[in-house]
Amino acid sequence: MIVHRRTWFYRLPGQEFAKEISFELPVTAAQAKEFLRKTFGVLPLELWSH
């Protein structure tokens, strides 16, 4: 099952607490991971939707 969400929570390596990221259009987890990789240069340790 592919989940499309506008709001995702993520935790990058070295971060103790999760942060929130929101998109204008709903995106999949793979799209959110790719955006975070392009933005921060690393993949998130954890990624979940709300």
C-alpha cells in the first residue's frame, strides 16, 4: 500500500528529536526521503506520517 501524505516527521542521524516537514501536495515516503536526501545530504533514520 502506497501512502500519500502532506505532513511527514523525520529524524536525521545525530538528532535526538523528530522534526516535521510539510509539502503542498501529498507525497509518498520515497518522495519525502529523496527530498530530505537532496536537502540535507543524508537519508533520515526514521520517517513516518501523520
